[in-house]
Amino acid sequence: MSTKQLKQAHVLRKYNEGLMSRAETATALRLSERQITRLAKGVREQGEVALIHKNTGRKPCHALSDEEKERIITIRKEEQYAKCNHQHFGELLEREHSIQISYSALYNLLKCAGIESPKKRRSAVKHRRRKRKAQFGELLQLDATPYDWFEAGDKQALHASIDDATGKLTGLYMTENECLQGYFSVMRQTILGFGVPLSAYSDKHTIFRSPLTEAKKEIGEEANLTQFGRALDELGVNLIHAHSPQAKGRVERLWETLQSRLPVEFKLKEITTIEEANRFLSEEFMQLFNDRFAVPAEDGSLFVPYTHREKIDDILCVKEARKTDNAGCFSFKGQRFKVLDEGRPLIPAKAEIEVLVNVHDSIRVRYKGRVFGTEINTQLEQKKVTPRKSSVAKLQVTPHLRYGSDEWKKVWHFENYEETLAFIYELFFKKAA
């Protein structure tokens, strides 16, 4: 018996002998008078043993068996779970192995087995957090980060968009480096999956903000919009630039969570390529993440449904102005293109046209609200111009679609595009200076 139980037995014997009243006994033991009556009766009939709880030494019916504990520890020691934190491991146990265990029980089990979480907790730093927005879609935070997601020694850039009000992921897309196509892709996922947000929050990367902005501001002029800024302007989305990483803390904290979880998920699914990763992210992982971490919005949604879904690639693309020649052709990035107008010259000579470049629909032309396809003009003989040798070192570009690969051919479905449209890399996939 414990010291506390011995004290209770001593006081209850005095009560049973009539030396203390029930009220005095209850005050001395800090129990209710009804409890004193029950315990005193037990001591009279069974002795001091009545004060020992009946479940003492008995294993709870819902406790894990020794075999299940050994199985959990064996699973945790497998290679694919080596970098998995305890919280994530508990979720994977239920999802992959149908084992349900509370976090506290799992933590104690792994701690007794000498298994520490690879995710070390930092000491808390007091700071004021900005309150969440009230409505879903009121503010979308955008960012990208390089990381060795496949643990193969190479870094890939993961682009993300996360709603400020709910913490819900609306878009995830991976490329070889941070690029325009990555941000176009997460916005495409957001608009087709949820709608058009009210505003977007980003850093001052040159994809979002012209590097001439400050210089233009000093002389009282406005810098031209970037291609991404122009696309959001057409969609009616207000683009806000953060002055520090802490200002868009929700998407910055997202990276810590994804860098802990995604490599484990990729290893379990045997995902080793960017194409496989993008399919998994869009079809499965985003829903798993949102079910686990998203919270309800305080006051409904501000997402506006996008009704012209088939025209989304006419906005999320690179746009440049050109003029047709007398033959109805135009030049673009060192190539001559012919407009496919079904045999009828719908676009006159010397017409101002808008060239639309998108990796989903190749190169098209817009004229007076109508969109036309194009093809490289092979009938005209091109003058062979010897390129000048530049003393400036050219920036090495690593696109996420390897030039000439099967994935590249699927995008550029015209056979004569395979060797002539390398400039698409410079538009979408180049590293920012």
C-alpha cells in the first residue's frame, strides 16, 4: 500500500471507532462525505485491502499487446521511415498498416525503445502573429523552395499556393528550378479546383515584380507588369509583394512540414521523377494534407468560380505583340510562323496580333478576340545568319522537361517543333538572375 492509502486507513479506523465525525473525516482526507461512507464500509468488511484500486496490476483491455508493440518498433526501424517524425509516423501506421495508436502512447513507446524524432523542436520565440484572413480565397500565399525531395543529391523546386484563412493547399507543382511555369501551374490548379481568389501574396522575385520598379518609382513612372503580374491582372487578382519572409509566414512554415513529410511519402510510393511527383501531389497528397491540417474559414468563401475553363491557358501564358507581314506570317524568337486560318485569310497583312505561348497548347495567335493555331513556315527560305560570339558567359538553363525526351514530344506534338523551339526554355524555365 502507498503512504496515502495507509493514511486513509488510519483515519477511517478512527471514524469506524466513533472517534471522528463523518464531516471531520471528509475534511481530513479531502473527500466527500458520501465517499467516506463507502470507504469506511469497505474497511470494516474487507480491511485495509479495500482501499487498493481493483484494477491495480491489471492490464487495460484496450492496451497494445507486446506483439503489436514489437511490430510498431520493427516498422519504425525500416529504412523508409528513418526520417519520419513521430506525428507523421502515427498517421502512416494507420494509413499503410491499419494500426491505430494515440500520439502520446506512440511517443512513449518509441522513447522507451530509444528512438528519437528526427524533427527537433526549437525553443519557443515570442512574437505576434498576424490574424488569419476571415474568408476562404481572400488571400493566397505563393512561394517556391529548392530541396532534395528525392534524397538523390539533386535539388528540385516545389511551387505552392496556400490559402491564408484555412491553411488549405490549393496548388503544388515541382520543376527543376523556380520558374514561371511552376507558378502558372499552381494558379491553374487553384482556379480550376477552387476558383479565382481575391488577392495573392508573394515575395519580390522577378517573376512577380519587375527589377525596374524602384528605379521607375524614383522618376515618377510605373514599371511594366511581368508576365505573371499581367496574368493575375487579367483575372482580377490583386498581387501584393511582401517585404520579408516573415510577412508570408504561413507558406514559409509550410516548407518545414513538407520537407519532413514528402521525402518519406515519395520513398513509400517509390517516386523518383518530377513527372511522377506532380501526379502524386495533385491527385493524392494535397487532399491528404488538407484533411490533416486545414481549418474551417470564419466567414465563407471569396473564391469566384471560373466559368471559361477552356480559356484558362489563354491567360496563364506568355503574351507578346507582333505584326504580320504581307504573307500573313510573323517572326517570333528567331522563327517564322504561319497562322492556321483554315484556308481563308482572316488575318490581313500588317495586322497587330498577340502571340500566346503556353506549354499546354504550344504557340497560338489572338486577333480581334479569336485564337488561331500556328505552324513553322517551311516554305520561305531563311537567311542563315552567323551568330555573334559573345564574351559574356551564358546562363546554364535546366528545364524540368528534358529537351528531346518523350515528355517533351508529348507537349510539343508537332514533329517539326522538336528541334526548333528551344526558346520555350528561356520563356518559362530559365533561372532568374
